[in-house]
Amino acid sequence: MTKSVAGRSWFGVTALAVAVGIVVQLVVTATTTEGFFPDNPDRVFNVFAYFTIQSNLLLGGSCLLLAIDPDRWHSMVFKTLRLNGVLCIAVTGIVYHLVLAGSDTLSGGAAVANFFVHTLTPVLGVVGWLIFGPRGQTDSRVVGWSLVFPLLWLAFTLIRGEGTGFYPYPFMNVTEHGYGTVLLNCLLVALLFLALAAGTTLLDRRIRQKTSA
């Protein structure tokens, strides 16, 4: 199997894992009465307010396009989408396993969905980028544009939280912690994102130099 075929297969499997994780999560949410919002469709729609789900969508969308044709996508929009998918899913996996894991006792479909969106897709996404790239699609401009999505998500979450009282993660709960602590927590996550973005750019350049030497 050539690297191109293997890469397309990997991207396809990653996109499929994203789809399975999100679909299972939606089914679980739709068929239970737990959660901040008591009724559907509000409870189901609220699933998409989580950074975890948004990160999976970014990763799954970019991987699906790469599975279809890895040599076709070179626009700034796609480069930003691809980097956002990789960085956001990496942040999702790191923050979940370091900060949030163990806060809930899950079983059945909820445990399956949790494994897919917090563990499996981050591993598939990061490993896929390391092995298959594509290379040469990351630079300072792409990194700059990649900051737009997390900042918009943060603004949306805090503004929506003021109106609904819902915050997707405990460390973002303004009602409990106040804006000072929440913004500090978000700053720490932002620093992790920036560190990963810088590391990704340097690593991409180094891998590209080695493979072209």
C-alpha cells in the first residue's frame, strides 16, 4: 500500500470515528433526561456548544476532504481548517485527560461516545498529521487565522452563558468562579494552544526538510 493510499485510508477512518462518536453522543443525549436543558431539541442542540464536539467536527471535516483527494486542497481556508482540526483536537484530548477525566461516571453509550470524542479521535488526528501531513501547509499566517475559531467560540460561550447560565466545562463556569478565574483558566488553555501551534509549525518544517533531503 502506497503512502498516499494509506494516508487516505487513515483520514477516512478518522472522519468515520468522528461521525460515530458524535452520532452516539447525540443519541445518548436525545434519549436521556440528564443535562442542563431538560427538553429536546434544546438538549440535543446544546451538544454542539461543546468545544470537544466543535473540535471533532473540524478534524472530521478536514480529514474527510483529505480522504477524498489529499492533493486538491491548498487554499488558506483549508489550511486553517486543517490546523484548527489538529490543534483543537489535541487541546481537547490534553485538557480532558489532565483536568476533566474522572469528573463523571459514565457507562453504556455515554462511555462509548466519551472514548471516541476525547481519546480515539485525538490520537487518530495527531498521529495522522504526524505521519501523513499534508506537509507545508502551516506557517505564521495560518497560525494567526487558526486563532479566530477558539476566540469566537470563547466569546459565544461566555455571552451565551450570561443569558442561559450554561457553561460547558466546570473551569469556565462564571457563576461559580467569577470572570477573573475563568479568564485565567482560558488564558492557560490559550497558551497551550499557542505552544502547540508553534511546535506544529516547527515540526512540520523539520519533517518537510528531512523528507525532501
